Amino acid sequence: MAHADGETFADIRDAVRKTCAAFPGSYWREKDENAAYPKEFVDALTQAGFLSALIPEKYGGSGLGLSAAAAILEEINKSGCNAGACHAQMYVMGTLLRHGSDAQKNTFLPAIANGTLRLQAFGVSEPTSGTDTGSIKTSARREGDHYIINGQKLWTSRAEHSDLMLLLVRTTPKEDVSKRTDGMSVFIVDLREAVGRGLTIRPIKTMINHSTTEIFIDDLKVPAENLIGKEGTGFRYILDGMNAERILIGAECIGDARWFINKAVNYANERIVFDRPIGQNQGIQFPIARAYAATQAADLMVQQAATRFEQGLECGSEANMAKLLAADASWAAAEMCLQAHGGFGFAREYDVERKWREARLYQIAPISTNFILSYIAEHVLGLPRSY
């Protein structure tokens, strides 16, 4: 499983690299400039079986663990591509896999695995709640064999490019529950049927090409059979998905960091100024070396978190620290790489400025660095709750 240089899942990584080689920087620059979804790339990953890595073999997937999925996403970003267009499928469908009924799993998982259904959207955040998930206002009420849903979601990426969306709503008002995270439920929404029939998607233009949207829901009818698990316990169902998300995003950040480091090393060796390669200067060398050391350390935290997740152990603090350290390492590497390139770092043809913009996101999403620090302070160190 381990490569001679310590690389885990070497065969999988090699296969990912070969797939990514067909999508060079020019492909991503064109998508970025046109704010277009990289459909060809997502289709290629789907056909190669990478996006169904976590789906059990009996549903047509590979049945691999989270560590293998992390290796896939890391390698995508290390290759200069962007896993953001498809990473949600890996952690979103975990809620369906772990908590869905047999009928739901038999209906959706084989189609997700073979690519005929795309599950890329996760409706959680709202304009007035942000990271305060317990304060969401989108509500669902039961009427016969349907639920009627009303509300609004924000930062729901890839909704325009998904067939299915997982939607977190309140089935019991916040004021009627003793614990603020009670009374929430998760639904599978078929966007092919919902759009134009109570659900409206509005794209949001952002600093990076992330296909993010705002969703308006007005008397949307969703079949009761699309409720995942028990009504009122939806928050618990998405929690382990959030840990998986943080670990997988951490792996993507490691991939970005490695891309920036490789890019900077190559440029520093080739760029001649004052009759010598700029890589000979410690002002260039030291930031690259520091970025490499930070990336190696963060990678160990990501691996530890993934291993604990696979073993079914508590991994909340590890998942949070993995995401924190990996995001910090990728952003430090991005800054270093841009600085090492000087003016050329701002030239789009080098891809540095695009990847620099992409790396900045992970200080904020899928959870802000400050929330992770608060979590560690309270839940690991025993300091007073700050919010």
C-alpha cells in the first residue's frame, strides 16, 4: 500500500494523475474565465470510478475507506486540477449511506456510483444563520404523504449541476425543542423535479469558480419517503459527514500545498537573475522549505484523522485540527509561491494566481479557522465556551 517514498495508495494516485493529465492549466483557466462548470473533468473522474470510491461494492462502488478517498482528492489538487467541483459527492452521500433506508440506498447509490445521478449539493447554510446550524429557519411540515418545505439556503455549491441535493430543515421549531440541535431533519431533494416547482436556484458570483448558489424554497413538495432516517434527528446524521468533509478538505489543502511547493521549486531552479538561479537565495529557499515542513506535519494530522474515522473512533478534534493545519499550510504555500514568482505570479498563464485564490477559501469554508480554534479551546482544552 505504501510507496518507496512513503506515498500511500500509490496505484490509486498514479491512476488519478493519469486522468488529471488530460486537464492542463489551460482547461482550468478557460473554465475560470467563463465561470463554467468542469463537466468533462467530473465525467472523467466518474467514469474512472474515483467519485464512487466510498460507495460499497454491492451498490457498484469501490468500497474503499476515507484514507483512499483523501488520497484521490489530494492527488487531484496536487496535479493542478480542482476537486471542489466534485468533492461533495464523497462526503454528502455518507449521510445517505450510513442513515438512509435500504430502499433509498438501492434507489440512489447504484445510479450515483455509475454516474447517471449526480449528488453534489448540500443545503445547510442560510443567510441569517451561517455556521450557527441550530438557528436554521427553513422548515418542513408534513401533509399526507409529502412534506411542504419553505425557506432559503446560501452557499449551496453545485446545485445547478446536481440531480440530487441533501437538504437540512427544521421539522420542529427551535423554540419547541429542549436542545437547539433537535428538531432538524434531512431530506433527499430531486432537483430535476424541484426546480421551477417551488425551488429556485440563483448563482452567486464569487472570487473563485466554485459554482455556488443561493436557493429559494417556496411550498416545495417532497415525498415523505425522501426523509432520511427519523424525523427530528437530522443534525446527528450530518455530524459524521462534517468530520469526513473536514478530513477530505484537509487532504485537498495538502494537495494544493504540494502543487505550490513543486511549482516554486521548479521556478526557483530555472529563473536566473543576477547570473544565478533565484533558488540559490535564502530569501527564496527558506519560505519554500518552511512551507514543505508545515505541509508534511499537516499531512500527518490528516492521515491520523482519516484513520480514526475509518476505525469508528471519536475524531472530532482530529478532523478539525487536520482541516486547520492543512488549510494554514496550503495558504502559506500559496503566499510563498506567489512571492517567489514575483510579477509572473500575477500572470494567469502560470496558474499561480488562480490556485492562490482557490487556496484562500479554506480559511473560511467549510468551517472558519476561528470556529475550529473555539472548538479546540472548549472541547479539547476545557476552556469556557465562547459562543
